[in-house]
Amino acid sequence: MTARALATAALIAAAAAPVHAQEPTIATPAPAAVINFAGVVRERGTRLPVAGAVVTVFRTDDPGGFEATTDDDGQFVFRDLPAGLWHVAIEPAGYDPFRTTEAIAADERVDVTYHLERSSYNPYDVTVTARRPRKEVSRTVLERHELEKVPGAAGDPLAVIENMAGVGRSQTAGQIILRGSAPRDTRVFIDGAAVPLLFHFGGLKSVLPMALVDRLELYPGNFSPQYGRAIGGIVDVRIKELRPPQVAAAVDLSLLDLGASLEVPLGRRGGIAIAGRRSHVDAVLPALLPADELDLVTAPRYYDGQIAASYRPAAAHDLRFLLLGADDRLEILFANPADVDPGFAGNTWKGATTFYRALASYRYVPGPRVENLLRLSHGMQWDAFRVGEFLIDLDTQSAQLRDTVRVALTRRLTLSAGVDLAYERASGLVHASAAGPPREGDPADDDNGFDDQQLTARIDGWNMVSPAAFVEAELEPIAGLRLLPGLRVDHFTMTNETLSQPRATARWALSDVWTVKAGVGAFVQTPDYPEINDVFGNPDLHAERALHYSAGLEVAPLPWLSVDVTGFYKDLSNLVSRTDAVVMDGGMTRPLRYDNGGSGRVYGAELLVRHDFAHGLAGWLAYTVSRSQRRDSGAATDRLFDHDQPHILTAVATYVLPRNWQLGARFRLVSGNPDTPVVGAVFDASADRYHPIYGPPGSERLDAFHQLDLRVDKRWVFQGWMMNAYLDVQNVYNRANAEGRSYNFDYSQSKPVRGLPILPILGLRGEL
């Protein structure tokens, strides 16, 4: 019988056999694995969870072991570890190796928290996913980690502006001079919304703390049609998106001020931050200044505070809000004003500025081809200044609406368009001489800019509305070539003008190393209010204009090294200028005081060599060579601009050392500003004083400015917090730089006005 037949017979027999009832058999389940060792791995100092770290446990008497990987919250578990002594090892990339021993007992669970120290807390250790595409001919972007510890900035992120290519050195700290333009020609923005100022009195600190700043963008010329109302340049400070993983706080104490900040997460979709500062310069400065020359009735002091929030209710929606406020006070009483300046009228200098801005933005990105960004801002500013007999007391309210839509029509064509509406309302008074407040080009004359005829202008609800529209296209006709033609149209109710400003830029990436670029554009801005006021100025003034031309070359020979060379030319026209002309008004003549007969030109070149962080070193070398000239109304020849600086050299370097040490240095060499000399004096018996006689405007130049600043940082990392100490020494070799010239009572002798001596600033920052 075959095997198949035998199997068939067996099955038949089994089917015929009787069935006997049996108790069912229940399988006994294996005992569940028990977690008897669990923990959390966090970063030492920041308390942030360390995800993806491999935790290994092993015994010395057993060559084997077990592993577990931490989750997004830094948690790990082990099950059913036998009782005994276990060694624990954790070695994630970027952290120092961690070793410890844990005793596991029977029927007990061990819960632990381990804190791993990073190999380096260097702020340059950031992950760059992609470079932002360049559209402008000239734009410098400094990220947060590059702003934080620049020597000479005293820990302020925005004081770094003066170190960039194309930026002049201001003798009045806090002013921004771009490519030979007056400070008033440059507009300052925070997240695209205009703000009245960026620095406190004297430029000691900016009105924004490092805790809120993401990056700084500088456009020295040829900026996009999205920006307007300026013939110089643009500074835009970007606020960081707030999505903190946990509650974080920081306290910053330095010789200048005390600040604190707090960040709180709003789930996983946003966060809120609160920050504030108060200076204590008023407690330090009186000890440094000669008491016999002046009495600081109110020494320089400032406050500022910020509330910021970010929230993403969905991937397509991004909401942001910022409330910013600042307050400055200063009052000086001179014991003998003539010792300070023989032309000083009165014995008091006092000033106060208070402002706030509320900024809100909503970004909507419904798909990869469409994006809309709506920005709203509202604010108030109060200015009160008195210098001798000059008095200004103004309240200004302002609001701005900007909406920009960006649509990618094709792979090679993107269109951006929008509206920009600005509104201002001013009330108050201005009291000054008939000559009005001092302005660029005026010498420091005998009454500090004021003559015997005093005028008062009372402003009651003066309104200015400035609507604008803009459009810009991004074309890529061939690979690597990007063309950006654009147009902006502004209407100014102040001057009753509607002005078109065509602009265009082009960038051609010849390879990954070489890029050529060029740009041309028209730019306009309104006169200052005192210039167009019917008491001090000419109400028939028109907008000032400028044409910007630039071209250059960018070279990136190495991933961490880039060279940018840009030549520029600016043609300035319709500039507001003083004039001796008179006009008929109601059958009588009156002085015109100002007209649009001024003109100017600025030309030069910029070199920026930038070394991104590599091999422990980061920094840049910026050099600008330029000439800035003006021609006043009715003049036959040009004169030098008050801030003309033919040569500006800045070198900044930061080197990161082991054990969380960092060293930095900054060196600056800048041509001295033009100076108008006093060539004689005339005695005024009725006033019992001498009046100066001036030589040609700007015919002399102050000595060159040069200064070395050094900074050293040290960070200590504790289990749940960190502390950073820094020493920022400005003017290390105590250079007596000339900032001006002062004269004796009859102007027969003079001496230079020296800048600050060596200034060491010590600071501490604790982060929780």
C-alpha cells in the first residue's frame, strides 16, 4: 500500500471513531513586561529634551547590553532589567559623552533625569537649510547669532549697523548715514512697519533687545518698490517667530542698563514674549563728567518695553503682534555756557522722547503659488526739546497699512503687488528764530542757529496722508538670470503731488561662484515739517528726488567665504535748501527761507569680504570709498556734505575657543568729517559778545577717526540655566578722536572736542 493510501485510510478511521467530550484547555499568558528603568534626557543649561539619543545599559560581568532611543520629549524606557548594578552610557552627536551607574532593585522602578552638556554653546552653531535668494543689488543680512557678540556694540544687536559696508560713522550716535545721504533720508522699519527711531538718546542702546531680534537687513540703495518715502536707504529689523519649546527667561545686567525677558509657549503653535529694560547711566555718568562745567539735572536715562506674540492656527496662517514702547529723558544745566560754546544761547539743554508702536501682521499662504501679507501699525510719539531759546513740543500720531500679494504665475514669472498707506497727525508748537532749526550745511553760528527775531508756530491737528501702490515682477528668462522691473506710485498730501518711481534690478549668476548685478531706480521723499511750515518755511515746497545707479560683482570662492564689490552713483535733485529770495504776499514781501533749488551727487564703491563661521572664525572686512557733495540754492559751486567720509574701513572678527570662551575685535578707520573754520570775529557791543566769521563751508576736515574695540565672552553651563559674562572694551588704546572744534570767547583760540576715552563695559546675562 502506498503512503497516500495509508494516509487516506487513517483519516477515514478517525472520522468514524466516537467523539469524547473534553474540558477546554486555556493557555496561560506570559507575564507582561514591566518598566523598571525610565528617564528623560535633557540638554544641560537649556533644559531642552534631547531627541534621538541612544541610551545604552550594560553590566561589567556581562558582555551584552540593551539599548533604547529617546523620543521627541527626550524620554526612554527599559523593561524587565534584572536587579543589579547597571552602567549607563549616552553619546549623541554634538554632546560630551555621558556616563553613570544605576542600581536596579527587584520590584522597584527607577526614574531618572540626565543632563547632557553640548560640546559647544557657540551661537554660530546653527543649521542653515538654504540661503535666502538675493534680489537686490546691495543687501546685507546679519542673522541673530552674528549680531549678538560684536565687539564695540556693548551687547546691543542693532549697534552693528555702523560696521556694514556703505554705512558712515555718525558723530551724533544713533544716526544712520547710508552712502553719503543725510540721516533723515533713511527710513527705519521693524518687520516692514515704519518706526520713528531705532536708538535711545546718544545711541547707547537700541529700542529692541536681543531676545526679540531675528535678523537685520540693510539696503543702502536701489531698494525694492515695496519700500518708499526715502531717497537714502532702508534698515529693516526682523522679529523672530516665537515658538519656544518651554518657558524661558533671561536677565541682562551691564554698566549701561538692566533688562529682563520671558518667553512662554502657546501650545506647539506659537508663543508670547515680554521684555523690558531700564538704564542706570544716570547713576554712572555724573561720576565721569566734570561737575564744574555742567549739572545733570536729569542724567540720560531710558526705558523700553516690548510684548510680542506669534501664532499659527493652521499651516496656511501666520499671525504676529508686537507692542513696543520707549521713553528717554535728559536735562543739563550749564554752569557757564560760554565755556562750552561761546555761541550758546541760554544755559539749559533738555530733551524728552516717548513713543509706542503696535504692529500686527497676518500672512496667508493658501498654496505654493500664492502668498498674501497684511501689516497694520499704529503709534504715538511725543517730542520735547529745548536748546537755549529753541523749543519744540510735538505730539504725533501715525498709522500705516501695507498689503502685499505675491503670485507665481509660471515657473519663470512671479508678480508682487500691493498698497502702502501712511497717515500722520501732529499737534504742538515750535519756537525758534526766523532762520528755523539748524540743518545740514549750516555752520554752528553765533546764536546756535538762532537770530534775534523769534517766531512761534502753533500746530493744531496738522494731517498728512500718503497713499502708495507698487508692483514688481520677477522674471527668469534663462537659467541664472533674474530681472526685477518694478514701479511705485506715491501721493503726498503734504506737497499735493503724485509721483511715479520706476525701478529695476538684474542679477545674473554666471556660475556657483560668479554673479554680476546692476540696478537703477527713482526715489522720492517729502520735506521735513519745519521746512514746509508757513511760519518757519515755505508751504509751496515739493518732494526731494534721487536717482540711484549701481552695479557690481559677487564672488563665492569657498562655501564660507564671499566677496562683494559694488559701485554706486546717486543724483540728488529738488533738495530743500536755504534761500535769501523773497516773495510777494498780500502786497508785502516776505522771506521764502527755503526752496527746492538744492542738488547733490554721491559716488563711490563698496567692498565686503565676509567669512562665515568656519574653523572657529567668523567676521567681515568692509571698505567704502566715496565722495558726497551738495550745491545749495543759488550757489555756483559744490560743497562737501556735512557727513562726507571718503574712506571708511571696518574689520570685525570673532574667534570661538574651547570651554565656551569667545574673543572678538573690531577696528575702524574713518576719514574726519568736513569742518567749517572760523577765520575771524566781530564784537557786538549791544550784546557784549563776539560773533564768528566763517570761512568756506567744509573747507577743512577733522582728523581721521580710528579706534580698536575688544570683547571677551565666557559662558558657564549649569544644570538648569546658563550664565554669560562679557567684557567689551571700547577705544582700547584711548585714542583722543576729534568730534568737533570749540572756541574761546573771542574765537581767537580753538581746541578739538574729544570723543569718549577708553570705555570698559562689563555685563552679565543669565538664561533659564
